Amino acid sequence: TPLFTLDPQATLRVRDLRALSAAQLVIGPEGGLDAADLLLLRAAGAQSLALGPRVLRTETAGMAALAMLQSHLGDC
């Protein structure tokens, strides 16, 4: 199952993803994930994924990411 961290600076976008049957998303705290967390996630195979250029609140980032993934993958 692919693992993604949300990062507005990432070059990988939802539109670039191929069909997925499952995905894991890591939503960071306000201010983003720190360098140590990012190193651990990268070591676990996580890829940075951008939802767009804007930084979303932690409370809404997960919902926005799921909605975008479901729409892109044809679940809606």
C-alpha cells in the first residue's frame, strides 16, 4: 500500500497517481512534519504528495486529500 505525506512543495500531484486500490496518508501537525519525522517516513517508503500550492489546516487536510483521491480514482 503506497504511503504518502502531504507537502505543498512536492512535485507529485494527485493527478499524477495511477489507479490505487488503497493508500495511506500521513497528515502532519500545524506547521508541518519536522525533519526527523520526514526522514523516518522516507525510510518507510513514503512519497511527498501535493494537493496544491496552499497550506491547509490540519483539521481539513485529511478530508480534502481523501476527497481529491476519491474523485481522481473514480470513487465518486
